Amino acid sequence: MKNKIKVGAAVLGALMLSATSFADEGLFGYVRLAEPLPKGAMDFEQWFTVRSDKGEGQYTALDTKTEIEWGVTDRFTTSVELYGLGINTSGLMIDAYLPKDASYVWKPAGLEVATKYNFLSPAKDWIGLSQYVAFSYFWEDVHSGQRKDVYSVEGLLLAQKYFMDGQLVLAGNLGVEATSATRKPIDGLPPDFEWPTTPEMEIEVTASAGITYRFAENWFIGGEIFYQTEHETVVGQERWSVQAGPTLHYGAKKWWATLTWLPQIRGGGLMYPGQTDTDLHLIEKTKQEIRLRIGYNF
């Protein structure tokens, strides 16, 4: 009996040690973990996401996110994020989405505040469970690089599970985002080009999952899958897409980095005239996405 207690204590200790080292650490590029930061801890993150290839013309966009997160309690964290956008698009016009060529290296694009509350700990309970809520305002359209006021509220349910004393980690997210968007007028567009400037309401649903395995000290390798669909006031279901790909993570004592390649596997919904890849959604999405996340723990 004593031996069983010692073994159980050792397993629990190992899991709690894993939880400390993974506390809101980005093991994945897109899937969020349920584990929160400890009380009083701070985390700095820098994201770089490159989206490229709409099948026609030239399209490359760089999304950046700079985030500071703080552990208010051992269960509750809050964060503030600054988003940026760089874009290079030419040779492709899409009604209501790509009105003209645009090219600039980078500019501030949006702000976000977010909270996360942990209900169940993956180290202490049979599964980890947290609620993530974010409020954001963007003044640059991330698709076209044009001026656009976008107000959003997003809610995500985050699940996480440890196996093999934390050597194997599973995570999943399920979320809904409500958005109000208003395009700014653009002079000089062709008479038959659609660029509505009335407010639009959109509902976006996402589901994602990831698995990662520690194959060497500080190194994890795994994969992610990401499903997203959007419903808009006028057209109903506007788009859906599935992205999946590998992820590589390195975590040191004070800092970590994660690299994820997440190409679009399948997609559907609205398509632009002349689109040749009919098994993908390429109006709001692209064929390729690569994300690099770098974090530092204070």
C-alpha cells in the first residue's frame, strides 16, 4: 500500500512539474492549452504568421501579434495584444474582399484584450478545462490591407490531457466568434466592383486539436488540425476550411519557440470567378500558412 502511495505521489509530482513548465507555453502554433500562468507570473509572446497563395495573382500577408500575459490568480489570467499586418497583393481582384493591389511591409492593425479561467487542471484532474474570452478591434482588413472597422468577441473552450507523465500532450479547442465589420469607402474602383460599406454581422465557429510528443529533452514534435466555418448575414454559410500540418516545439527554462506549417487541405463555400482550385476556399483563406511563436517567461 505504501509503495502504491509513493508511486501515485511520484506520478502526481511529475505531472505538476510538467504543468509548471507548460504553464500557458505554446506547444502548438494554433491550438491553445488549458493550463494557466501561476499567480504573479508574466509571459511575453511574439507571433509571426505568413499566409500565401490564393491560386491566382500574387498574395502574401504577414500577421504579427505581440502579447503580454499576467497570472492574476493561479486560475485566472489576463492579456493584452497588439496585432500588425504586412501585405503584398497584385493581379487579383475579388468583389468585397480584394478591391485593388496593396503593398506595405508592416503597420499596426488591431488591439485585443483577453482572459482565461481554468476550471480543471490537467495535472490534478482527469482532464484540463479552461474558458478563454477575447475582445478585439481591428482597423485594417487582414485580407485586403484596406481600412475596415472590425469589432469581435470570441469564446473558446480549451481542453488538455497529459499522458506518459507529460511526455505526450493532447489538446483541443472549440470556439465561437461574433463580428461586426464595416468597410471604409475607396475611391476609383471600377463601376461594377462590389465594395459594400454597410455594417455586416458574421458568426465564426472553430474546432481544433493537436497532439505532441517529447522525443528529446526540451523538444516536442506533433501535429495540428484546424476547422473553421463562417456564416454571414446576407449569404448564410460563406466559407469552410480544414487545415492540418506538423508542429515543432522547443522549450528552455525561460523561453520557448514553436514552428507550425498548416496548409489548407480542403475548403468550400464562396469562390471567386475563375478560381481553378475548386476544392479549397481561397477568398478569405490561402493555400499555405506558416506560424512562428516565441515566448519568454518572467
